[in-house]
Amino acid sequence: MQSFSDLQKTYSHKVIFENSAWTVLLKQDEKTIESLKTSEVFGEMIPLINSISFAPGKYSELLLYSTGVKVVVRLLLDPYSKALFSTDAEDYNFINFLVEDHSYNLDEAIETVKELKYEEGAKYAKDFDHIKFLVAKGLNVSTAIEKIKESKN
């Protein structure tokens, strides 16, 4: 479920929510927070929910809630996990480009995105389209990446 309102749509959704031992709540928009204020479960947690923050590419805070537990924690990911769990369309498309069009296995494709975008000092995130362009011109992916790296140094 993406939103608290999703849990209120049908009886089945309500049952799923009520039978979940743990709830994880990410940063919410104002509209969702307004609907949470009337919630029997979350109404008293609004100050905690409002404290949840998010810094793209750095961390995401989340509220962990269960019986006797209400805590905001910070999730930090290593570079590989950032590439693996990315919801960025460019990352997703580039991984698919490598796997479907250039015979990379999934791990190799994720590793490539990690190296280009998420490792400390990586500076090639904006070059995915340029790499695709060079590949369309006849270079293999590795050569295209090296060519871009050379041009930036």
C-alpha cells in the first residue's frame, strides 16, 4: 500500500492493516496527514509522523509501529542497495537497457549503476543518455563509459 487512504478503501484492506504486526510509515504529504489525524491508530502519533524527514540520495526516515513500539528511525543504504532499490526511472531504464539490450546480468547492471551514480565521488549519473547514444553509434557499453570518464578528467 502506498498511502493510508489505500488501507481504508475496502474491508479487505482494513483487515490486512489490522492483522499486520508491524507498520512502516514513510514521510507523508499534508493531505494524508490530515486523514491520519482522524485515525484511531495514528491520531496520537501526528507529532512523530510530522517529524519524519527525507533527503533524496542520503537517507529516509520512517516510523516503525507495533505493539509497544513507536519510533522514528533513519534508513541509510550502501551504494549497491541504493542502485538495487532505486525508484528513479532513469536508473530503472538504464538497468533494463543493460540487461535487455546488452547481455548484462542483473547484478552486473546494478553494479554498473552503483559505480556510475551512487559510489562516493561518482559523477556520471547524468550521462546515462550519453552512454546510450554512444552505444547506438556502435560502441560497446564499457567503452562508452570509459570514453565519458576520460572526457570528464
